[in-house]
Amino acid sequence: MPGPTVDADGDQTVPAAPGRSDTANGKAPFAAATVGVLGSLAALGPLTTDLYLPALPELTADLHSTAPAAQLTLTGSLLGMALGQLLFGPLSDRIGRRRPLLAGLALYTAASLMCALAGSMPMLVAGRALQGVAGSAGLVIARAIVRDRLEGVPMIRFLATMGLISGLAPILAPVAGAQLLHVTDWRGTFLVLAVLGALLTVGSALGIRETLPAELRHGDGLGTTVRAIGGLLRDRPFLGYLLTSTFAFGALFAYVGGSSVVLQDVYRISPQTYSLVFAVNSIALLAVTQLNGRVLVQRFPGPVLLVSALSVAVAAGVAVVLCTTVWDTGLAGVWPAFAVLMGSMGVIMPNANGQALTMAPHAAGSASALLGTGSFLCGSLVAPLSSAGGHPSATALGVIVLGCSLLALVSFLPLYRTRS
């Protein structure tokens, strides 16, 4: 592999060998410290959404607001992440990965402080939206950096390694958030996120080198970016994987966004108990993600894995609906169904995203942006629906999960037939 070079902007660049990954030469694609930073960047999204979830009822009362209004803080963050990726992804294709990443992380730190100081629900929603826009830089650019250096199965395996690190976030965040409520209020959770943003800014400055050489950047302005995005959207296989990932993420975030209010208000569990439920379900996601990266992708074709996991997600949605309308099993039935849903995402997300990125070797930032934008946009739309009637509803949450899972399966089936 060629050694590091310095481009015209002074960024140190470490290019991968053309047409193959570094692992093909027997070399590690990234230093261990870089893997840790990339995993932490991927974890920034789950931490941003999950750390404060146990405090939703408290902040609602403190700001004299309502549950649907409080859920807009999640919607604002997800919308920010969706739109921000359209900014940072193409920008990183034009000027490189490192500078947009550092700018986004610095802005994330400031936005987290804004949330901690919010005096009203509208101000908190605005702060969360800005936090989402800024945090999206880490999400989209981390995927693009991986695509710069890897492809095919090595890329999917590395995404699974990142998933091992980022998968700890949804497990630990609600637990940590619930414990934080013993020593501080909801504002303290946002101060923690501000500290995290500052640490990641420093870590990225020290540990992330530029991975996109100057000669591969799209420096012809907005028109080139628009044409690249348009070309991706006209590519039917890419669009199929994009829609599959988008709707699957919608099912996931319907659960993430609605479970805090539904489980605490409908089933009357404490924030600490909720954090335990969320942690156990997230362990299912983490375990299956690692099983997928280390075993399943080596033994089964990607389309078979995806259609199987999507079918499992649909079955989980059916189970939630039945457990809340026909059998009335309470938490004992709903909890395992959500665990199965989370587990299925450990196969769906890395395989759908990996296949989509494989189809865009020369526009990884734009492709990563479309994947992230579609996912978070869908998530922002479905997250508040379980309380749309003014009161949390477990049945509504189940219907949303089932609907999104079905749409993901329907989006993928044409690809499955053409590749069978």
C-alpha cells in the first residue's frame, strides 16, 4: 500500500490500494486507536438518542410540557441527523473527510451545551435538531472512511467490528442515563454529551488521518454533488438497498423512540427497570451483529441473510400486535418480541448498508449520506406516532413496527429475486 502523502490542504492522506482492501495484503486496515475512534463516532447517534430517554418524563414535567411535545425532542434530533448527513456526506467527497468531521464534532459539543441550558421545550427541540445536524458528521463520515479503505466482505466485517463498539451505546446509555438521574437532573445528561463531544473532537484530531486523496475528490461544486446523488437514486439495486435500510431503521426507531414512554406509562415500570429492558434487548442486537460479521456472512449469501432477517422482523411486529390486542400478555409478551426485532437488525443493517456502499465506490460520502438521511428521516417520522393520539399506545407502537418491517421486506424482494 502506498505510504502517507500530504495533499494541497495539508491533510495527511493514507490511500488504500486501488481495487482491493488493505486486508488483501495481509495488513490491518486501521490502527487500533483509529478503530476505537471510528466505533465511538458510530456510537454517537445511539448515545445522542438513548442517554436521555429515561429522563423524558422528568424533562416533560420540568418544562411544563406534554409527552407528544417531549417526543419532538427525539424527532428534532433525528431530522437533524437526516438533513445533516446530506450536508456532511457530499462535503466530505468534495474537500476530504477530516475537516468536516472535526467541524461537526465541535458544533456537536456546543449544541449539547445549548440543550443543557434550554429553558423551554421549543428551545430544547431546536437544540436537539442542531445536535443532530452536528452529530451526523461522525455517523456519515465514519462509514465513508471505512468505504475508502475496504470493500466486499472485509468491509462488512469491519462494519460489524464498529457495530461491536457502537452496539455498547444503546446497552449502556439508558442504564447510564437512569443512574445519572440519581445524582443530577435531565440537564446533566446533556452535559455528559457535551463532554463526549469534546473528547471525540480531540480524539479525531489525533487519531483520524485523511483517507480520501485529493485526486479522488469531487471538487466541481454543487452540480457534481447533485449529479452524484441523482445517479445513485436512479440505480435500482442501490435504491432497493437504500429503501430496505430506511424502513428497517424506521422499525428500529419506532421502538427506540416509543418504548420509553410506552413501557413506563402503559406498563408502569420505573426508569431503572426500563433501562434494564432496553439493555437486554440491545444485547440481542449486539450479539447478532457479531454473529453476522464473524460467521453468517462467511457461510450464506447476503440476499439470503437479508430476506431471512427481514422475515424475522415482520414476525416480531406481528407478535407485538397480537400481544397487545388479542392475548393481552403485558410486558412478558412484548419484551421478547422487541428483543427478536432488535436481533434481526443485527443482520439487516450491516448487510443492507454494506451492499449499498459497495455499489458506490467513487461516491462513498454521498452514498453514506443517502443511507443515513433516509434512515433518520424515516425514524423522525415514526418515533412520535405511538403517542400521536395524546396518550402512549403499545398497540400503535406494534402496528408501526410491523408496517415498517413489511415495507423493508417488500423493498428488498425484487433484489432477492434478481440475485437468486
